[in-house]
Amino acid sequence: MAIKLLRLLVGILLLPLGVAVTWALVDLLCALPPTRELFTSPTIALLGGYFCWLAMYLCVMRPLHAYVWAHELTHALWGLLFFAKVHSIRVKPTGGAVSLSKTNILIALSPYFFPFYTMLVLLLRWLLSLWLPMEPYQLIWLFLIGFTWGFHFTFTIQTLLIHQPDIVDNGRVFSLALIYLLNLTGIGLWVVCTTEATLAALSDYLTLRTTLVYSAIMDYAVAGYDLLRAALF
């Protein structure tokens, strides 16, 4: 019971941080130098992959089995990262399960912030780059990244809308706040890796907006406390 209350409290404290990180990411995007073209070829390729997946998801098919595999394999992968032993992986078209020797919050929530197939695409690109030049195929890789990240995003939203033991066990408020923050952090790092934005700039914006958000909350809390004390005494 005490752990659940603690996670609820931490989850509530993380909500303003979600606002600050969102604000910082907007700052980072707005600070990018303008280009003459509204959409460059890399941007079109990335968005093309995303919207191609979205069209398939909405109009054609939803390969749930492929998502279940990604979900359970992500649990297993993050378990290995934390030196857990994988005892078994069971996957069915309607759901799956993985048995690990130990778990933690990041292992439990990893499928909701770790885009498994996008990471496979990046790994495949890196392996092929050891033998082949990747520049001629850059737009294809960007299309695949957009496609697979769209897969991760849509299925993450779909699964979060239904009962998930991983979310319930770790507390809904805490889990959703952490998932949002980690996904947004991933987007921020992706912007740094693919644009002229720097990690230092992202860090500066995060520090600034986090300070502003929590300072404002503290000011409102103090003002509210003063009003309450004045009313009572």
C-alpha cells in the first residue's frame, strides 16, 4: 500500500515535468533555422512512412500478432539488459507473456516507450553500413523508420486504452507519466540526431522550462496556503 501511494505521489510530481518537456521540445523545434523548402526530401520520406502505416492501420489491417511479438520480446530484451534470465516467451495472436527471473519498472513498461521494430531497422542499417554505402538509400531508411515508429505509436495508444496489468501493477498515474516522458525524450533525441539542433540546446531548454513550471507551481501552492491560513485564522 505504501509503495502504491509513493508511486502515485511521484506520478503526480512527474505531470508538471511532462508539461516542461513538451514545452522544451516545442522550443527546440521553433529554434531550428528556417529552410526555403517547407518539406525537404528526408522529411517527406519520414512522414511518408508514418502516414503509410497510419493508412494501413486505419483502412487495411492491424497485425496484432506482430505487435504481441514486439511487446514480449521488448520485455525480454530489457530483462537481459538488467541481467534477468528469460525462462519462457509465449505469444498468441490475442496476447502473450514472458517469464523473467526478475523485473522492475523499466522492464515492465519498456514496450510502451521502446519502438522495437524501429530499433531493428536502425540495427539493420548499421550492420549493412559496415559493407555497403548507405547514402543512396537514406530516404528508404527514413521511410522505414517513419513506418515502424508509426506502428509503435498506434499500437501503444491502442493498448493503453484497454486494461494492462503492467500499467495497473505500477500505478496508472506513475506509469502513464513515465511512458509519456520517455517517449517524448526519444523524440527529442531523434530531433537532435537528425537536425541541426544540439543536445546542449535541448538540455538548456529542459532546464529552463522545468524551472519555470515547478517555480510557478510552488508560487501557487504558497499563495494558496497563505489564503487558506488567512481564512481559517
